[in-house]
Amino acid sequence: MAHRAKHRLSRHRRTALALGAAAAMTAGLVAPAAVAYPDDPYVVLSGGAGCKQLLFLPSHVTFHLDNGETASSGFSLSSYKVKFFDIAAIGTSGVATVTCSRGGQSYSFDRALTVYRPAVGNNSGLSLGGG
């Protein structure tokens, strides 16, 4: 007596699943991908930073953009995330100040940067390097 594997779907079930998925997509039940428009000034910027001094870790970053916008974030696992609401179509320049800490000691370094609108969506990445 031949045994059929239980994990295999019959041809009829596979066809029904494929037709159901196609119908859901046609009916608009599957959400479309988020797309930014060229005139959307909203950008979520995230990335990382490092510290060159031994045993220091990045603890805080503050952005000061030339358009007057500011944003700050703490670091989680050497990563930050901030939101900007008025990024120009050609990008907006500014400075990021990263604070590195160890115990009660800290130091800061600055990075000149330009924040650009991403081609698709609102998320953009920018590494601030080490200092």
C-alpha cells in the first residue's frame, strides 16, 4: 500500500489557493506599496554612528538643518531614527552632532550632511560615521 505524504497539497487545492490569491489582489484586498510623491517633503531618516574612543558608544544625535528644522534621537544598538517635515526637492543641508558616552564621560563630534528625499517611499538611510 503506497503512502501519500500528508504535507503535499492536491492539485485542486493548489489551484484554489492560487485563484483565491489572484482574486484578493484583483479586488484590492492587498495593500499597495507606499509611494512618495516628488513634492512630498516628509522624510524618515535612520542610520548609525560610531565612536572612535575606546569603550565609548553613540548615545544621542541632534540634527540642525539649514531650513531651520531640528530633530533629535537617542541611539538603540548604535542606530537612530528621526523625522523631517520640510525637506526640499533638491535636498536640505545641515549638521548632525553625535554624542558618544561611557559612564559619566562624553564627547561630541559634528558631521556635515545633506538629507535627500528618497525616490520611493519616505524612508532614507544615512550613516554618520565615527568620530
